[in-house]
Amino acid sequence: MKIKEVAEALERFAPLPLQESYDNAGLQIGLTEADNLTGVLLCLDVTEDVIREAAQKGCNLIVSHHPLIFRGLKCIADETIVQRCVRLALKENVAIYSAHTNLDNVEGGVNWKIAEHLGLTKTKPLVPGTPLSEGWQTGSGLIGELPKPVEAYEFLAMVKSEFNVEKLSANRVPRGRMIRRVALCGGAGDFLLDESLRQGADAFLTGEMHYHQYFGLEDRILIGVLGHYESEQYTIQLLKEILEVDVDDVPIYETQYNTNPIQYL
């Protein structure tokens, strides 16, 4: 099996044209047609530790959610983590492929995996995109319903437990507020707050939110912010589920490294 066949499997599920204009999903490093696949290591972020782990496990392909090369490189030295990772991946002959906003925006993708862990039903994209085919939805964010209404602070406690969040940020809504309709976006999804309000969501969950966006909405919507890494942690599981359909003769590993660069003290 060639490395390119893994890329093709990922792109069948989440075609590259679905990525946002600012993104750089797809092949980051490597010769996908020349190299036979020896193993796949899945991660959220590419770091030097992850590349070394791939080499130690005999994997010549890393599949990440966040692109290693997001903006153009003018130099490949050792001044930044991106430069060092590029050099190390080339040295270890490890190819790198990233499925980012294309995986966010497709039905069954990152946001749908978050909704699955919350038990949401009647799910649909918050901002619909162009359907890939009959009944195959695309778009930014997601909105759905809990099986039954839950008190706001009980809902936050459930989210904190399900996502193993050390610190969860939320606005100061009144106790007793009931939550049924939930909008969400993994990662940096604060741009969808206004649309969540427009569609009557009782709660909006995301990974990042600007300080001033918390103000003045206490009587309109519950805002819950998990952290970027925490909101997307199940993406590794999703990537494995996608690849296990087509990759059956080489090992697929999930990284053992927590690559979250933020610690809570």
C-alpha cells in the first residue's frame, strides 16, 4: 500500500475543496506515490516528539489534524518548532499529511464527533455549505438538541466530565436556566457566536473565545469554552475510524503524547 492511498481515503471522506481559504490541509511533507506505507501515527499536532515516536514505531506517515506548515516557510533552519519538525521529518523519512478545516466542515467530521460525545440529536451544520452529494451535508459548526433539557450548570459539569477538562470557562448565566438546543464548533469557533444566537441556541460550546464576547449575553445564551485542544481531542479517534475502513494491512497508532501547549496551574 502506498502513502498516497491513505491521503485518498481521507479525501474521499473530507475532500480538500471543503477547507477554508486560509487553510493548508493536505500533504505537508513526503513523496506519497513513491513510498510504501509501513505504519500510520495519528495526532492533533505535529511536534518533534511525535515525529520521533513515529520513527520508533516504524511509521513512515503521520496524519495530523492541525497542519504543520500553515504559513509559507522562507527558511528551514532550527529557529522555530516548524523548521525543526520539517528537518526531522525529512531526516527520518516520515511523511506528514493534515486533515484540518475540510475535516471540520464535513458531515461526520470533527464537530459531529463532538456532538456524538454530547449525545446531541437532530444535528445539522450551523452555517450550511455546498452539499457534496444528495444528503451529504457540509458547513461550519453544528447545532442540535440534547435528549432532554438540562440545567445550565449541570450541563457544564457534564461537558467538563465528558471532555476531561481541567478548567472550563463560561459566562455568568442565572442558575436554573435550562439547556436543550446546543450550538458548537471545535477549535477557534467564536466567529459562530452570532449565528448561534440567531438560531436560538440555548448554549454555545467552542474551544476559544475572546474576552469581550462574554459580556452582555447572560440572559440570552450560555457560553462554554473548553480549550482548543480539549474541544478537538476526539479527532484522533475520528481519523482512526476513517482509516480503518481502507487501511488493514499496516498498523495505525494514536500518539502517546499530549501535545496541548497550554497547562493549567
